[in-house]
Amino acid sequence: MRERRTGLVALVLWTGLLILLTLFLHFVYAVWPWPDAPRGAAPLREAVVTERARVEKLASASSVGMISTAIEWTYRIGFEWTGMDYLMRSAMEQAPRGGTDEIGRRTAAATWTLLEPLYWSVQLTGLRLGVLFASLPLFLVAAIGGAADGAAAWYLRRVGVGRESGFIYHRAKLAFWTALFALWAVYLLPPVALDPMTVIPPFVALFGLTVRIAVSWFKKYL
């Protein structure tokens, strides 16, 4: 029987798949012939510009630096390491080349309408990954508060001979990871500009609640 991956390992694996799905959905959104809607890279470019302006108004200087680093590394991994950065640079060159370089330049120029949406999708994904990393202190505060309140409830249940429920504890622990993954899905997938102030806080509260329930229903006797 195959071993089921849980916890942090599963979260990392599912997050990697989620990022790939995000890039795919953004690309489909840009190239699909939707009726009466702007297509191509313009909607994704507008989403990056709008959302970055919102984030820079909310974040501190250190957080903006972290977000810029996340954008840089996302671009490096998604474009430079895959060779798409070279294709985009080749497509922007007007002067003809010789031999196979000229074939590559013409191929890149012919696929420009496909490369540009991917470029802006990577930029948008990197921006949102940076925002998620910058919001980690909020989750830490919520976890500490939830754990403290849950520990008090656990102690009262222990001294008061309260009932035991492994079912509630394990479901709360599962919800702990589900809340994190759900935030990544809700924030990364949409190809339109979002306001992190309306997306992240509800998940922070949900995260703190799951920690509180898990700690309060931990087994009474260690």
C-alpha cells in the first residue's frame, strides 16, 4: 500500500502543482477567444500593475523588498532556467541572424503572442507569492493566539474531566493545512487584480481558529 503524504511535505507538493495550474489558467484566460473581452497579455499586465500598486501602499519597505525578491526568483525559475527569457529577447530583435539563430529568432517572433502572456503570468504569480510570504507573521500571531487560548481550554477540559475526542482533534489538524492551501488557491488562481486586504485576513482568522481547536482537543494526558 502506498504511503500517504501528509503535513508539510504534502503542502509543498500540492503548492507546486497549484503554481503550475495557476500559470496554465492565466495562459488560457489570456489566449482563449472570450466574446467581448480584451485578450492577450493586456489583462494580465493590467492585473500586475494594479495589484502591485495596492501592495506597495500597504506593505512596509522590508516587505516590498521581500516581494521584489520573490518576483525576481519566480521569473528566474520560470523564464530564465527554462530558456523562455532567451526566446523573448530573440523575438524583440529586429536584425536578422544567421543559421539556426535566425530560425530561433523567427520562431520566437511567431510565438510572441504566447510568450508575453506567460511573462505577465509569471510576474503576477511572483507578486502574489511574495505577498503570501510577507503575510507569514500574521499567521504566526494567529497561531500563537489560537494556541494560547486552546491551551487554556485544554487545561480546563483536563481538570474538569471533560470528554476526549480524537475525531475533533484530527479533523482540526487537517483543517489547519487545508486553510493554508485554500488561501494559496484563492489568491493565486484568479487572473484578475485582487486586494490582499480582502483575501488574506479571513484565512488568517480561520487558521487561528483551527489551531485553537486542535490544541484544545489535544489528548488530556501526555
